[in-house]
Amino acid sequence: MNRFDSAARTWDNNPMHQQRSEAIASKMKEQIDLNRTMTALEFGAGTGILSFLLKDSLKEIVMMDNASEMVNVMEEKIRSVHAGNMKPICFNLVESDGFDQSFDLIYNQMVLHHIDDVPSILSKFFRILNPGGHLV
């Protein structure tokens, strides 16, 4: 079990995580014309705090994390609010090229400093980003 798996159950209890996500969601809504036709990917979603703040502005959000316990928490939160447009997946995009869905919006927060090869992950983002899409 990695440190994110062991922290998943109490992750949302830290007010800093909520405050940071609220600030980022606010800036995203201010700078991007989010709409209910857009599909999105949150890479390194954790418990999905940021995606839950954006869920009413987007058609579908795939919430990707490679910590299975974070994904379990996301699934529980989705069930509790009946958010049918949110899809949590446990997937390691850093280690795999086998992801074939594309998105209008790809975003992450506090994730890239955990990635050893940032140019490689950015290349993968651009491969699955639709033309005219946004990377945040």
C-alpha cells in the first residue's frame, strides 16, 4: 500500500485540500468556457475534490488515479451524490500507453512533482487531448 492509499480515508478532512481545489475550480471556470458538451480527465484525481466542484459544468469527467484506495473513496462519494457523469478509474498513465479515450479538458493539481519524466506525461496528455482542448 502506498502513502496515498493509506491517506485516502482522511484526505478530505484537510481544509487545505478543499481550499486549494476551490481556488483552482474558480480560476478554471473564469478562464475556460466550461460546458455540458465537454469531456474531461482529472489526472491524479485523489479523492476527486476538484472534479466534484466541476461536475455540474461538464458532460463527463474521468477521474484517474493509480492509488486504488483513492479510487474507492471517489466511488463512494459518487454514489452518495448520484453523480452519473463521473467515472473513477484506477490506472497508471505514467507506466502505460494503453489509454485510448480522448478529452476536451485534461487537468491536475499537485501531481506533476511526483512524476519523474514530466515531458513524457505531457506528451501523453497531448496525445489524448482533442483538437482545441485545454490542458490545465
